[in-house]
Amino acid sequence: MQKAPSILGRLCLSALLLAVAASAQAQFPWVGARATGMGGATVAAVDDATAAWVNPAALASQKGVSLALFAGGVAQNRNNLVGTIVDLADLPFDEILDGERPELIPVFLAGVANLARPDTSVIASGSAGLIATWRGFALSIGTIPSAGIYPLFDLVHIVPGGGPDNGLAFNETGLYLAGLNAREARVAYGLGLLDGALEVGGAFRFVSGVTYFGSCRVLDEDCQAGDLADLIEDAFDQNAVTSTDVTFDLGARVNLGILRLGIVGTSLSQPSFEVADVPGSPGSLPLARQLRAGASVHALSFLTLAADGDLIPSDTLAPGVESQQLSLGAEFNIPLFSFRGGAAYDFKASDPTWAYTLGVGFGVPIISIDAAVVWGPTGGFNIENPDREALGGSATVRLRF
């Protein structure tokens, strides 16, 4: 394999490129740069058009006409799947198979053993779309691309020079690649009750789901020779299947002065979409049902503190791998600028760590522009480190009239 530790970064970008061309950590899609900059903690704190995706109840407080264009994504590298694959692909397999490098067999088996650990995977999700709002109503088109990369492992075929029953040349260790590009149109509405103390809302969503599926063995030349992100894109293109379904979101928010409390359920019918009938195919992939609650405190006019949490685990596109997050965030406002920071922790990861976020926004009465980044603690600021645990980013442009 080409030495391409930028796999994780390209994976997140590839998911978004697939969404556009064929039209993170964040299994609950973080919609917009404000949400990303605050670690995903916006179920109660959302204050713009992205409420149509985050919590439709908050549309009740939207006045006038607004437009928002957003895009972003996050990838999470669980149990260092990417680093393990890069290390395995660097081994001289021809020499090992010929029995010339017996000292490297334990290295190979150690890598396979790491792939065999529960939860080893890369999971990625993103969101991109355009939203128009007017007096509590919202119309939106967009997409939620998601991907799951997970290993298939073989601890039986480990004998150099052996036959089909146990020979290393027949080892099936490799990767499955599953992706879902949920392109959709949604209509949402938020209603204020009790003089705005209570807001309720919902969104109806028509979803055209495009699924992708592929696989490769570590010993195959295709898995070793090229950039894994390119292999993913090629494999998905070859097995693309489109099917349609509908689903809906429901949300509520309570305004208690400086305190807001919110709850939202998304993809409540958990629609599923057909997958190509090829070896290893799961048959269908779900748009995961999620239930999330949050609180935000506006103790000072220039400072917002927020926390969100998933009330139930949600499925990812890697079989048996779930996500359940806690998100913490803060926003500090001064004239023209907003500065944001946050962190997210996934309780369902087998070796959970915090992912950190930073964001900045610039706004004048008519237009605002926001950007945010996400990174994990491993690897510092080197985005090409294959051992990186999380990486992502987001951008939003908003117009208000």
C-alpha cells in the first residue's frame, strides 16, 4: 500500500464528496459549524435555521426569512484500525509467504489480533444541505453521508507455505466497506406555546438512500497498492444501490429564562436501504434512530454553555458497533465575532477518549460565516498521523432578512 496516513482525513472528505458527486466521531450528525465548534451540544442551544435538522422545535423562535448552507463531517478511528492496516500493508508479504521472513509472522499475527478486537472500525458521518426558514416553517434539501469500515479477520490460515486449510497465502484478513448517502428533502415546523415557554416541532423527511459496499484482503494487491480512500470510492461506485423511504423527527424545547432544555428524536421510523447482493453484504443499511437531550445556560449575554447526551445507543454502519455520545460546548460572543470550544466522548467505544473541537464565526446583520474543526488527542496537529483517533471539520454560511 502507498504510505498514505492521510486515509482518515480523506475518508471523511470522501464521504462528503460521494454525497455531492453522487447527487464523524459524530454518529449523531453535527449540523453546521456552530454545532461542530461546540462539540455537538446544540439540541437546546440551537438558534438558527439548522434547527430544522437539529431540533425542529427551535424553529418556533425563528423570525423573518433566513437561509443557511452547511457542510461538514467527522471520522472516528476505533482501536486504531487505520494505523493497523497501514502497518500490515507495509509488511513484505511476498517474502513472508515464501518463508523467508519467519520473524515477521508474529508481527502479522499481532496486527490481525488487533483487527479481531471488538469495536475495531472507522465510523464516519457528515451532513450537508441548504435550508430556508420563515416564521417557524423550514424547507430543506441535503444529505447525511455515513460510512463504516470494519475488519474481517482470519486466525486459521497462518502457516507459511501451507495449503488451503491453513496456508498463510489463503489468509482472508481484510476490510469490509459500507456506506450510506441519505439524500433527502424535509419539511419542518416549530410552534411556540405558553408565550414561548414551550416549543414543539417536527420534520417530515423523504429520503433517497444510496448504499455502497465492497471488500478487500490485506494480501490482495488492490488493498496494498493504492490509497485506501481511493479504493473505498471505487468499491462504493461499483456496488451503488438506490432505494427510497420516509421518516420523521420530533422535538421539544423548554425556555426557562437563562436555562433551556431540549429533547429530539430523529429518524424515528429507522428506515433502511437496500445493499448490493454481493459476498458479505448485510442486505440493508439503516438510517439510525437516535434520541438526544440537552441543556443550555445563558447566564451572561455573551456566554452560552451547553451539554447534550444520547439517551439510547445508536447503530453505526459497522456491524455490532454502536455510538452513544456526551457533548459539552461553550460559545463566547463579542461584536462581530463568536468563539466556540467543545468536547465529545463516546461511551460505546471500547477504548473511549475525548475528541476536541474549536470554532469561530463572523457575522454582521445580514450574513454570517462559521467554521470549526475536530481532532482527537493522538497525533497532535498532524492530520496525516494514521493513529489519529478523530478528525473532522465544518463550515456554514447564513443569510438573515
